[in-house]
Amino acid sequence: MLRKGYEKFVTSGATINSAIRTMATLDLADGTSQLIIATATKLYAVSEVGVVTDISKSGNYTSGDWQTVVYNNRIYLTNVVDAAQVYSCNIANPAADVTFTGVTLSNLINVTAHREKLYFVEKSTCNLWYGALRTTGTAGSPTLTKFDL
């Protein structure tokens, strides 16, 4: 199917001046959704009505090539350069480093969720790291467990 043009969606808010490197949908439990956009140095959330908000943590990111997964009303992002990030769909609270321990967070290259657990892959290894059942890595210092494949 051929795309027949485009329609402007973004209506107000922050301005995205760099090339978009990653886009992911964050579908929320309340039925709404946000579009998460990454440039080389920033993360943005776009609401359903087109309002753009900079959700970057303090300071910039090094890479905009993120792998993402939605789990427990949050989006998790890894890119093997920056510490793994989590955004909890509240534009008042920017993205933040996950609070998991046991592995260097900037070495995580992939993330997925299965059966109420988060799983991460460590770069240049066969190590799979996983969290405890229903653990979000947003508070405290939960430990990830290593499984060497």
C-alpha cells in the first residue's frame, strides 16, 4: 500500500530539532497512549492530542538507538551506551535510570518482558539478566539475577 501524504500531528510543546532515531508506543492501562520518541540526545513523549514533552533525565543521552518494552504501565529502554531507562507515563516525572543492581546498567543492550518479569541481555556476552516477579526497578535496589546462556 502506498502512503498518500502526511498529516501534521504535533500541535504544541517542546520542539524536536534532531532526527528521530526511535519511536515506540506506550499503551497505558487507562486506555490512552503516548508516543515515545528518541533523538540522539533526548527522549520525548507525545500525547494523543499532539503535545510534545521533553522527558529526558537531567543531562543528555549518548545514543538514540533504543530497544523498548512496555511492562506494568511503564516503558523500559536500553541502548548499550546509556544506563537503562524507565518512564512511568507521567510527564511531570522524566525518564530515569532503572534502579536494578547486579549488572552495569549501560551494558544492557536489549529488554523484554515475559510472565511478569523483565529480562535484559548484556552486551558482548551470553548473559541474560532477569528481575524478580512483578519487580519494576523503579524504587529501592532490586537485584537482577544472571543466567549465562
